[in-house]
Amino acid sequence: MSAEFWYMFPLGIAMTAVGIASGVGGATFYSPLFILGLGLPPPLAIGAGLIVEACGFGSGVYAYLRRRLIDHRIVRAMLVATVPAALAGTLVAHYVRADILKSVLGMGLFAVAASFLRTPDAVSAARLNDLAEESPDAAGTCLTTARGEEICYTVCNKTEGRLISGLGAFFMGAASSGLGELNGYFLLQRCRVPVRVSVATTVVVVAATALVASIGHIVQIGRQGLPKLVTMGNLLLFTVPGVVIGAQLGPMLADRVPDRVMEVGLGLLFTITGGLLLVEAGLN
């Protein structure tokens, strides 16, 4: 092991805090960084990004469990679709050319950016942030938070949710991005689940699915020889402690930063990163 990637410790804290606060998968940040900044091959970068995501979101799960904001029924329903889909994506990633993976990831980031930059109408914005609009009698689900606050809502078409999350999980396994964004789209925009419950529940689904997908990538990378596993180990040595700390700061950041400020900032970041990935893919 070496200290080659020491700077990933402070970067890990900052990037994971933002990812946990927004519900966006951590690998959406890390895989492009590993490809563009460190020059790693896409399969290795995606595998390392998913390991980081599993560690960071796993720590975030603990933070949201303490706040009692996780809908466990939604988690169980979605994992049935996301786990096998993510494993299928990991297999695809190791048999597709690097420039194609970069292009897919770049276009995926553009789609994510568009979802963040789109201005919600006044009615939708009010609905997403009103945690008490639906009465307990009319709602299908009610959660009581650690602060004693009751949050009531109704989850819409679960079959549609499984299909959407399964598609996102496939792209997560293949290109590291997709599950957190599509899961958030279904819960927030399709079902109008309150923001805090949606983000907390998405964090659990992403953490569990990323863990399974990362194991699939480790197995595939291990077949390619020890040097690539050593490179991954050196990278994770400093990145993982940073993401564990950042995951604990994420929920606090979510409480302090206005939703729209977070969305616009992430939208601009993903637009720039997606463009750089497409340019690099075109040059190969």
C-alpha cells in the first residue's frame, strides 16, 4: 500500500457529504473523477466508485436510521429488482469498449443534470416539501421520526417503481450512475413522497445495490491480475475513510442548504463532467 492517493481523503469527505445530502449516488461523482482525474480504465474506475458509494451510503444509512426516516417496505420492494439488474450491468461493463462506457456515463450525467436544472412548478415544489399535507386516514403509510414528527404519504404504482429502479440499477452496475437519480425521480416526482423520506429510502437502496455491484466488479477485476487490485486498494485506502466521515455530515448539510441551491449546483457540475467525458470518448 502507498500514500499516492492521500488527497482523496479530504475530497471524499466533501463529495460524499454532498451526495448523501442530495440522494445522488456517490459513484456518480467518483467514477468520472477516477477516469478524468486519475486516468484509470473505466471498468476499474466504475468498480472503485461503487465500492466507495457502498461504504459512504452504508454510513449514511446509519445516520438516517437514527432519524427514523427510512421506509423499509419500499426498500424491500425495490431491492428485488435492483440487485439482479445491477449484477447484469457489472457483467456488461467488462465486455464493452472504454469509449462506449465513457459515452454512456457522459450522457447519463447530462440526463441527471437536466433533472436537477429543470425548474419545478410552484404546485409541485410546495407538494414535495409539505410533509403534513396528507392526513393519516387518507395516506397509505405514516412514519414517526426520531423527533416525534409524523409524516404521511401514499406510494403509487410499485410495479412501475421496480421497473424504473431496475433500469437505474443496470446502468449503475454498467456505468456507475442511474439508480439514485431514477429512484429519486420515481419517489419524488411520480409519487410525491416527502423529500426527507425519499432521500433516506433511496440512500438505503443505493447502498445495498452498490455493495452487490461492487463485489461483482471486484471479481471481474481480480481475474485481470493482481496489479489492478493493488491500484484499487491504494485508492480506497484514503477514499473510504473520507466517505465514511462525509456520510455522517450529509444529513446535516441537507438540513442547512436550500434544495434549489443544491440542485442547481449539482446540475452545473454534472453538465461539465458529462461534457468532458464525451470529449474524451470522442478523442479515443
